Amino acid sequence: MEPLRYTKKLIKLGKISKAVVLPINFLKKYSEYPHINKVIVEEYSDKLVIKLMEEK
């Protein structure tokens, strides 16, 4: 099962509150942008949205 979908299932079940398991290819992409220091995860009915932000 894909990590993100599995994690979302756990969030729905109330087993995880804020922890999110990210797929490896996402983490590789994230490491290309070292100035990003804030990650926001928003949950919608059918998906998780991950926002990468730079906090000044």
C-alpha cells in the first residue's frame, strides 16, 4: 500500500493526529529546496495536500 494512502487511513481512524509518512520521491524532491523550513499538511475528503513553505 502506498505510504500516503495508508497514513491517511490511519488519520481517519484517529490513530495518527499530526504525523504523516511521506513517500521517498517526495523527500528527495524536498531535499532539493533547503530554504523551505515549514511543511503544512492539510486533509481534504479525498486527499492530503502537502504545502512546502519558507517561513521568514
